[in-house]
Amino acid sequence: MQYQSFLIKYAEIGTKGKNRYMFEDALIRQIRYALSSVDGEFDVTKESGRIYVKALGEYDYDDTIEALKRVFGIADICPMVQIDDKDYENLKKHVVEYMDQVYPDKNITFKVDARRGDKQYPVSSEQINRDMGEAILDAFPEMKVDVHHPDVLLRVEIRQKVNLFSLMIPGPGGMPIGTNGQAMLLLSGGIDSPVAGYMIAKRGVKIDAVYFHAPPYTSERAKQKVVDLANLVARYSGPINLHVVNFTDIQLYIYEQCPHEELTIIMRRYMMRIAQAIAEKTGSIALITGESIGQVASQTLQSLASTNEVCTMPVFRPVIGFDKQEIVDVSEKIGTYETSIQPYEDCCTIFVAKHPVTKPNLKVIRNSERHLEEKIDEMVKTALDTVEVIACRGEV
């Protein structure tokens, strides 16, 4: 069967009370954006607790499902047959036709689950269950009813129109993008930060990103790798503005002026300062990082406290308690893993010390940063003034 309509189910949005319409409208906008890249024309509408997607002509079913599976806020995607005619005898014919087309193998068990959103409809839900079940059994005697564990649960919804569906394809869940503010992701070429961005976006946060580039120590291919990762995350989060910061002069200055065992911490502190400045300028109210406790020297509790000290806005670390395999599992699910493991090093790995401090003392770190006072403010200003912004719209 070539379905022309889809029922979009949501979960958390249903708990939003009087504000629910705002979340529904945000979800509709995101669905329209996701479907704009699919061949075909679609109409997206809502009706008291239901969102519908209708194909207006020919379209690619598989591409449509894949696009919808990347829209945060969708709990389930239900391909359905929508019937204008509510005549009861005709409804039986439509139900039999649906079961015949969707399930060519009739050696199955089934159950009918009817719901009357239209309370003026003259037949009760229980009576609809019995009559539709009887019509199916009359047409296909080899089918059997199983009210506890059916192979097929046929749902019949009586609303402004009649909805028939039995397939429920899981969506990503979460909240629609843009319903919970905006944050800035520190995006490297590794495995962790794309996952962190995905996880925060799933909670309805619009994300942009900042990448610290260090030419000639990091190549243009390393930069392109990060652009590719931003595009992969943007398939879920919507468009991402990637801010590319030339960090070379700052890194070299820190390398010349500060103890080498403190390089990673001090560089990280300046990355956080710059990321916050870009975030404030572009309307983000929080930073996002892919840090996980103890994964590397710069991610011990003491190191995290040291880098946090330079920020006044919140820093979200959604993978903070994950081990590496758990992060890898998510990266494989969202399609960023193969890009993340490409062998192009970022600026952090190029300038890492042989024996980095793992328990930095804040007083010592602040004292070391005093050696930078002569030039560092001007260097940071130059870095901010020369930021390159790349629009990443999920094109991969």
C-alpha cells in the first residue's frame, strides 16, 4: 500500500497544558523543514491533539520516514489511511480493504482498538470493535482474534475524519527545536562533542557551534571534517552556524609563555572564554561540551572546575557520566561515528603536553596566565574579529 497520510504522535508535548499549542506549532515547523529536503509536496496540519502529514501527490515513502525519524518531538510515526466518509457500512469495507492490502499474509492474529474523538458518532467504541472485527473475520476466516498479544493492533479513530492505522514507527522523542532556548556547542573533530550537541538539541535547544582551528598545524581537511560533523548533527537539530576561530597565535603564545604541563588547561580556559564571547554575541545563553569525567587529563574534576571558572554562563555536559562505549553507541546511531574517527587531528591533540597536569591548582593556573597579559587580550580580540561563520544545513 502507498500511504498518503501520516499521523504524528508526540509524548512530552501532551503535558504542557495551556502552552501545548506553542510546542505543537514548533513541531509542525520542524516537520515542514525536515520534509523540505524530500521529493514531493506535503501538507502538515494539526487537529486537537493530533498532527497530520499528507502527501499531495507522488513522494518517496522511505525518504519521508527517514526525515521524520530525525525530528525531535515525534514519539511515533503512523502511516495511515484517512477516510472522509463516516458512513458505518462503508467504514467496514475500508477496514477490510486496509487489512487486505497491508497484510497479504492472512495467517495472523489481530485486535481492533476504536476511539471516538467525535462523541456525536452514533456507534460506541466497543460496538465498533466488535463490528469491525466481525467484518475482518468474515472476509478472512484464516485470521484470528487475540485481544492480549495480537500480531496486528488495528486502530480506528473517529474524529473529523476516520483514521485507520496499525504501524507505529518510533520517532526520536524529545522536544521540538527552539522551544528551550539556544546554546553554543564547542565542536571538535572527535566522537564526543557531536553526541553532546545531539543530546542537548533533543531537549528542544537550538544549537550553534564553535570550532578552534590552528593552521598550519591543523589541515583544511581537519576543518572540513568538523563542517561535515556539524552537517550530520544539523540533520537532527536544524541549521547550525559553525563559528571557525583561528586559534594558532593564541596557542603558540601560551606554548611560549606557560609551563607545558599546564598547556591543555590554559588553552581550554581561553577556548571557553572565546566560546562564551561568541555565544553572548549570537544570542546563546549556555555552552555545550562533550566532556566526560576522567576520559582525558583535561576532564578530571579538578580540570573541569578550572575551565568552568572562566565562564559566567551555564556549561552543559550531557555525556559527563558516560563511558566511551556509551558515547560511541550514540554516535553510531546518529551517523557521526565514521566521520569522527577520520585521522585528521584537531588543535588540542597537536599541542598536548607529554605529561599534562591532571589536578590543576587554580591559584597556580591564574598565576601562569599572568605571563600572557602583555598580548593575550589583543589576540583574543583579533580571533573574535576574524571568526569565519559557515552555515551548516544538514546537507551530507
